[in-house]
Amino acid sequence: MQGKCGLFFTSYCGEARIFQSGFQKLMVVLLIAALCVAPLVLDVFTTSVMNLIFISVIGAVSLNLLTGVCGQISLGHGAFIGVGAYAAGQCSLHGVPFPLAILTGGLITAMVGMVFGVPSLRLKGIYLAIATLAAQLVLEYVFLHGGVLTGGSNGLLLDPPQMFGFSFDTEGRMYYLLFAFTAASLLMVSNIMRSKYGRAFVSIRDFYLSAEIVGVNLFWYKLIAFGVSSFLAGVAGGLWGHYTGYISAEQFNIGLSISYLAMIIIGGLGSVIGSVFGAIFIVLLPEVLNIVANGVGAYFPDIAQHIVALREGVFGLVLILFLIFEPEGLANRWRLAKAYWKLYPFAH
Amino acid sequence: MRVGTIITAVCITLLAGLMLFGCGGEDKKSAETSTNDASPIKVGGLIDLSGPTSSVGAPYADGIKGGVKYVNENGGIDGRMIELNLQDTAYNVQQGLSLYKKMVNTDKVVCIQGYGSAVTEALIRNLAKDKIPDLSASYSAHLTDPKKAPYNFFIAADYSTQARAAIKYFHENWKGEGAPKIAFIYPDHPYGLAPIAGAKAYATELGYDIVGEANVSLKAIDATTELLPLKNLAPDFCWIGGTTPSTSVILKSAKNIGMNTTFFTNIWGSDENLPMLAGNDANGAYSNQAAAVYGQDVPGMKAIMEITDNKPQMTHYTRGFVSVLVMAEGLKRANANGPVTGESLKTALETLRDFDPMGLAPLISYFPDDHRPNMAVFLYVIKDGKLSFVKEEILNRRADWLGH
Amino acid sequence: MEYYLQLIVNGLVVGGIYSLVALGFVIIYKATKVVNFAQGELVMVGAYMCFALTVQFNIPFIWAFFITLGFSVLLGLAIERMVLRPLIGEEHISVIMVTVGMSSVLKSLVQLFWGTQIKVYPQVLPSEPIVIAGLPVAPVYIAAFVLSAVLFAIFSVFFKYSRTGIAMRATAFDQQAAQSMGIGIKNIFAMSWCIACVVSSVGGVILGNINGINSHIGHLGLKVFPAVILGGLDSLLGAALGGLIIGVLENVCDGAARQLLGLGGFREVAAFIILVIILMIKPYGLFGTKEIERV
């Protein structure tokens, strides 16, 4: 717990609060208010980008729980999101009300996640990463050959979410729905991190042998990590499916897994705010690149095409640069920036 | 404690109020332009310029750009220029959706020139909701059913119809004894699986003996193991539903194991690259095409050769060109009847009857309940390393074939 | 039965290519403990460089081949110096992601310089198939098999008997002890990357001969994982055998799945299911060194 200078707690409760000082609480309230007003002042396209960011935040924070906090490298996150999308989609198509469909999708994904977490009992580090890579490819195959369950090669067409007779079929309405889900998942992960489970996860990441000696049941806690992380991934997948209206096996490929890993690495492993930063960064990267390409395209028409084709290369380059120069991610930068402001003119 | 409760209560009220406010529906201004102005008509392009299909996406995009240039140089749409905004979707559905939303909401395009099945399928609902037509390069049969995909069009016969047309041609020219034997090779991919059921049903209907099928991945480097069982079954004809690299692998492996079968490929499976990749093994293979080959003697080819400075282009270029010609014809009809919106363009396209895209592709007609452009396919055979025209095979517009 | 025999022969033949790529992977892991997700892209870069020299500059193939090997050495040095050295000592996930980033960058660079069109490779080997056990096999695959065997032999000898080879193994085993014995580990890392790039280029040239090149032949890098896990991440013999075994198993599983279960396209996923099974039973593979943990 990183305490702030000047804050004195008289109870454990106070110390464990997520927002500890009055200033933090005020800022959070203002942020929420700003986000609530946003769709009314922004145009439809920007609102749609914000919606994508919300879904990505849920996915990123779930992966961060597994990889950043618990230290289990997972290359199969894209497939888990797919499982959630298909499960929630099938529930919806069979008439299950929307909130229940999302929850069911999440639970099914949690179970699948736990099944693929079983190898973590015997495998660590690289080997676990490769096992999850296998999980990703096997699940992709299942999506394509799921017959009636997944629509096979044709995919599934889904209707926009409906709750209590109210249909969320515009960007603005989806925005509020996604905002609610995102806030809930961020709170959930923050709470897990400050609970007994979170401490167990961190101990497993830091040095599992010592954790075992101290009495943390490694296998059980790793399974829980996989389960919770997959649950949230399933929720993200269900929301994605209902937002897009169409899911197919191609959407949940290894590229999706890699982009989520990039999000948590660029954002900062092991921190909730890092996941948010990472998600915003990766979702906005193609948009920024398009703007740059259009700007340059005004002067050099041909280069614009090349810049956009280099999108993947720019993504890789950004990832490499972050890993070399800022391995702890944007969360670290944020922390240093805050410290600079607070401590000026002192160095520490 | 009390301050905290008050703040929380205020926030919840604000949030609830804003939600009700925000849910009052959006201000939807559809893209429209009035009849009497000369403002440009905005069109969006969502093509894979990078990614696994970029080797055919790039020429297709060039074709679209060439088509727009040609239309604009020849008077535009009754004096109005077409303004094309072509973006790269890079085979990524999220990117495609995002670009689509930008094009429709911010740039206010009236029509989309689409490309691959991944993005096109994801857009079906959005296109219907926003009422924007999409002329795609994905020729999946279910996009032709306006009940499922009301705003999707494309200019080539769908994959299943292409397969059926080739099957009919071979049946008509079958001179052997007994029933001809046919087999199917396709990748384990939505694009490959789509036409198989319809093709098999029609083959059975015509009296073919379906001896087997095989699965060859789009990324395969060798197809010997898949082809061995087929060789033993000795099919007379075999459908290959892949893309050019996998088709080349199949043809080479077939030659290696001594398989004497007439192969016929789908539209993305053979283009000018195939004879280069497969060398002599490609000779004798039939190819389904929906547009003329560069340099062929049809009226529109002169225009294309002029725009491309006589540099040979692939058939994908011609198809992109034709897609723009069809869209331009629809725009002209819509413009003559009032403001050009996505909806009026769709209605205009559905009035096309036997529209002739300067001879570059078979005649095109759309109907309000049937978006199949035609039931015709150009059959080519690869001879001496080049695509040479055989026949234009036309089928009946059967209602039971609509959508699959 | 004869069908399965042919499957096995074909599997051995295609497995030769996997072995070639796996060899490069294992060399890097053996010396630096870095899991290289960009192995496929290194193969692709090698193929494109040789293509550029042969087709665009019209240099005779043999010279182009050797110049390609020279370029590969430079590429290996550049990668090690710029990308891997700053990450010495970082955790596994960072190193994995940096190689993933590198694979994207390499793919984009190739697309930038050579476009996205499929390129046809100059055919240097005869195209008449040789018949083995009733199965016609293209000479390209025989060449791949022979080359993997030759390279494997060369590197086994190198790692076992030469000073540098032993130095590389020592570095992989314990960096600090190696440093205190006077081994310059930066040079060792650079050398291992250069060797891996050279081996990958050879693989790339072979691959190009099979079916032309495009910017997506790098996906072969993913196929390599089952092969190296089966053989053991740090065992050269394991890489060579693992590639062959995976090639055979892939074919056999695919054939069996089609005949017994009616499932199509199983071969793509068969290798990875085998991978998971191996990981559960024998995580260190057939020939890998077991990591014994002392509490």
C-alpha cells in the first residue's frame, strides 16, 4: 500500500480504501461526471471509439489480473474473449435476458479458463505461455467447427442488447451500458487486488516457492486467477458480440491476444490504472496513425498509403520502444508525473 | 461520512438524469445532398491493403481508384464528382468497423466499396441500420438475400453460382462413359466452406458422382497427403476453393503424384499469378472469372488500358473497376430522381436490368428481393501460362438457389 | 496401411522444414534463454533477401546465397545489439513481447520494400519428383532434409567440441559463472543470434523454392513450437527429431481424424494438441535438460 504523505489512518479499513484522500475522491467524481456528459457533446464516431476503449479496458484489466498480478503468462486471451462472445450470443439467441446472458457467458468462460489453467500446476513461465498459445489455436479451431453452437463458418448474428424493453441500439446508449460494466469490472479487480486473494496472487508471482512455504495453495489460487480473469474476459467478449452484432471465428485470433498483451505491457503490468492507459493507447494508436497519414497525405499523396500499411510495424515498433525505454509502462510514467507535481521543487 | 453520502447521492442522481437524457435518441442526419447542387458525392472504400489478402486487395483497390478516375473524367455523375476515401482495413474487423463508423457518421458517405468477408459480414447489421449500400468483393451467397442483407450488393456471381456454372459446363461437355466423377478441395475457412453445399447439391442433381473431398489450408506448403486418397478415387473433375498460393500448391502436388483430373478453381484461386507460381502444372486448369482479362477485346478494356498506361493489371483490377461502374450507374439514376442518399442509391441499384459494364463483366441486374447480379460466369482455361477465354456460362435465376 | 506409410514418408519430408526452422530457434534458446517468437519472420527475411539478390540484381544463385548469409549475420548483430541487449535480465514476458514486436516490424519492413504481391522464386533444384516408398517427393524436400541433417551435424560438433560452442553452453547454463570465467557474454549473444539468422536464411531459401514467397510465410514460426517443445527447448537433437516427429504426427492425426471422426482440417490443430499432451507429461521434452528446483 503506497501511503501518501500527510494521510493518517486510524483503522485498517481506512488504509485499505481504494480512494484514500479527499482529493482523489473529488477527482474520481469529476471524471465520472465528465464521462457521463461526454456522449452528449462528442460526435458519434468519437463515442464509438470510447465504446471500443471500454470493452478493451475490461479485457485488459482481466489479463492484467492473470499476467501482471499473478504472473501467469497467457497467450490465449483472445480465445477466451471469443468463448464469452459465443456463449453470451447463444444465450441471447435463445431468449435469455441480456444481463443474465452476459453473466452466463462469463461463467462459461471462467470454466473453460480453469480447464486451460490446469496445466499451470506443472508449467511455469515459457512453458505456460506456450500451453496457452496451444489453447488459443485449439479454441479457434473449435469456433470454426462448432457447427450449430458457433455458427461454424458463418458466424453468429446478434441483436443489440435489450433490457427491460429498452433497446441499446445507438452508440450513445451502448456507451452508458459499457461504462457501467467497465466501472464494475475495474472496481471488482481493484477489490480483488486488495483482498487475501490479491495478496496470494502477488506472492505467487514474486516467488512461488516462498508462497508455497508460507502456505498459499499454489494450484488453487492459480486456478482462481484463471477463473476470474476468464470470467471478465467472457464479459468483455459478450459485450463485444452484442455491440458489433456479428461474431466469427476470425475475430478472436492470436492477433487479438497479442494486442491485449501489448496493452498491459505498455500500460504497466500489475496495475489497474495501467490497464486503462494501455487500452486507451492501443485503441487510439490506429486512429492517430490515420490522422497522421491524412495529414501527411495532404503533402505527399503516396506516402499516406504506405504509412497506413505500416500500421502493424508501428505497433511492433511502439511495443519494442516501450519495452526498452519504459519497461514498467505508462502507469509508471503517470506515477512519476504525479510525484513531480506533488514534490516540486524537491526531488523526493 | 455524511459528506461522502451526500456526494454519492448527488452523483447517482446526476448519472441517472444524464442516462435518461442521453437515451433520448441520437440526432441522426443521414448523408444527403440536394438535387440541384454540384457538390461531390462521397464514397468510402474499405479494402485490405495490408494483411494476408493484400496481394489481391491492392490490385482491387487500384481498380476502384481507376474506376472513380474514369467516371470523374467522363462527366462524373451528371456533373458531380465522386470523392473516394479509401482506407486500409488490414483484415481486422475492429479496424473495419471503426473506419466504417467514421465514414458514415463523420464523412457522411452514401456508399461503401467493401472487400473481404470478415469486415463485410460484420457490417451487415450496421449497413441495414444506417441505410448505406455496400458493394463488396466478398461474393458469399447469403449476402444476396435482401431479407438477411438488405444493403449488400456485389458485381460478380456468388461463389456457389460460380461453382454451379462450372459444373454445368463440364456436364454439358462430358463425353466419357457413365456418370462423371467430381471431388471438392477447399480450405477450412468460411470462404472455402460457403459454396460447397450448394455445389454438391447441384452436382448430384445433374447426375455427377461425388467421390470425395479434401481439406487443404490456405497456408499449406504441401498437399500430397490430402490428395493421395482423392487420387485413388480418380475424380474426373475437382473443385479447388482456395486462394492463389494454396491453389498452386494443390496443382503442383497433384502433378507430382500423377493425378489426372481437370481442376477448376474459384475466382480468388487463380489469377495471373497462378501460372507464375505453379509453372507448367497450372496448364489445363479451369478458372472461374467474372471480369475480362487485361487486354481482352471488349469495349471497356480501352478505357482501362488508357488509365493504366498499358501496364498489365490483374483481373481483380477489372472487377474493382466494374464495381465502381455499377455504383456510378446507380448514383446516376438516384441523382436523377432527387437527393442522393444511401436509401435512394439502394432503390436505384435495384432498378438495374441487364446493365452492361462496357463488356468487362456479364450483364448485371438487381431486384428488390434478389441481389444476385447475374447467373453468369466467364470460364477461362490456363494455356501456355495465360488465361484464355472459353465460354460465358449462364444459369437460370432459380429462386431456390437464392442465399446459398 | 499403405496410405499411412505414405503419410509417414510425407511427414518426414515436410518435417525436414520444421527441423530447419526449429534449429535456429533452439540455438538462440540454448545460448540466451530467449524464446524467439520472430523465428518465422527471420526465415521470411532470409528468403526475401535471397530473392532480391537473385531476381532484382541478377546475381547468380550461389553468390546470392552466400551474400544472403552475410546479410543474415549483420541482421543478427543488429537485432541483438538494438533490441535484445537492453532487455538482458528482464522477465520472460518482456522478452517474449519484444520478439513479438520484432516480428511485426520485420513483416512491415518486408511489405514496405517489396510490396504485398506474391513473388516467384527462381527454381534452382530440378522439379522431377523422386519416388520414395511409392510416394513421389519433390527434390526440394530432400534438400531440406539433407540440409537439416548437415546443419545439425555441424552445430552438434560445434557445441560439443569447439571453444566457442562450449562457451555458449556455459553462458546459457549460468551467466554469472561464465562471466567470472572470462567469457564475454555480449559476444556470445551476438554470435548465437547471427548463427540463428544464418540457419533461418537457409530455411527461407528452401521455403521459397517450394511455393514462392509472400509476407506471410512467417506463420511457420508458430508451427515450430510443438517441434521444439517435443524435442526439448535447449536440445539440438531434439529440434531435429522433434521437427520430423511433429511432421509425421500431424499427417497421421489428420488422416486418422478424417477417416475415423470425419473432421476436416485437423492437421492445423493436431500439432498443438500433441503439444499440450507433451507439456503435461514431459514438459522438458525428449532431450531437454530438466530443471531441478531446490527449495
